[in-house]
Amino acid sequence: MAAEPTRVNIRTRSGRVNVMAAEGAGFSVTGANIEYDADGSVLITGAKHGANRVEVQCATGTDLIIGTLSGHVEVRGRSGDTRVTTRSGRIDVEHASKVDVRTGSGHVTIGVCDGSCHVVTKSARVNIGRAGSVDVAGMSGHVEIDEADHAIIRTMSGRVDLGTKSDGRVEVRTLSGKVHVAVPRARRPATQLKSLAGRVHCECEVGNDGEIDVATTSGAISVTCK
């Protein structure tokens, strides 16, 4: 059994990358070459030509850096600082301490992010279950966040659906698309809601429980209590 690495760096051109971060799991790799560095990290490289399947098993909390041109990247279990860069393809991260995703197009799904969750995309659907803070920047696509303490979302076009339970700050900027923010019924946030060509609706009482700041050129804005 190979020694447990402190950080795993995976590079492949195309194909599927599967990572399982599990408590007590021994480190193992199939479908790729392995190089060990003196700092305790590991470099895993897939085939240079054609599509391949890379499978990695590592310990809970392992930091991950994954780079691929295209394909499906799936990280299951509980990983550490997780960074994924790809031109196109589906990205699934079950639970990570921090997340940084850069993709041209595809579908990004983050289950739980304990800390900061940063997603940059040109055209992709983004789904985030729960995160401490969220920063999403995209050209187009649907952004859906079930629960975040703090959030900054900037898009050119596409729908934004966001839920928050804390008294943090929410900022959304978009040129076109519907924006919906759901807050707890007992919360009374300060609000700044502006749409040049769209309906603005807020059913929450105004107060000082955090801030909701939404601006769009064309599109409806709604803030609802849940």
C-alpha cells in the first residue's frame, strides 16, 4: 500500500476522473502514472492521447488539484481544498472544505462546501447544496444555491435561485434573467433591489438581519420568506 499523500494533483486530457476520499482508505490509483514529490504530494498523469478513466482512492481531507480538457470529474466522500479546471464536462463534488472550479461549459454540482466555494464558468448550470460563502461568475446558465451564509453572483444571463439562513450579505448582478432569493421567515434583511425592466417583489419586512443587494437590467426580482 502506498503512503498517504498530503496533496493529490491529477492531470489528464479527456475521459473520466473518479476520486473517493474516505476515512481510513489506503491510497491507490488505477489508469494513470504516479510520481511522488519530496513535499509529500503526488502527481497523477493520465494518457496524453485519447480518452481514459482515472480512479483514485485517498484519505478524508486530502487536498485535490484536478485538471482536464474534457470529461466527467467526480469527487466522492469528504475532500480537503478541492480545485478543478476543465474546458468542458460535468463536475461533481460531494463534500469539500473549500472549492475552486473553473470550466468553460457543462454542469457543476457541489453538495457541501464548509468554507469558500468559488465557481467561474462561461456557460454552465451550477448547483450548490450548502456553503459557507459562494462566489459565482458566469456568462450564462442557471445558478441554484440551496443555502449559503454569504454569496456574490455575477452573470450576463440566466436564472439565479438562492437560499440563505444566516444574516450574511447576498449580492447578485445580472444583465438578464430572473433572480429569486429565499430567506427564513423570521429574518428581516436590509434590501436593495433594482430592475430596469422587470417586476420587483419582496415579502420580507425590512430590518438589519444581513443585506440582500440585487440589480438586473431586465428580469424579475423576488425575495420570499420560507
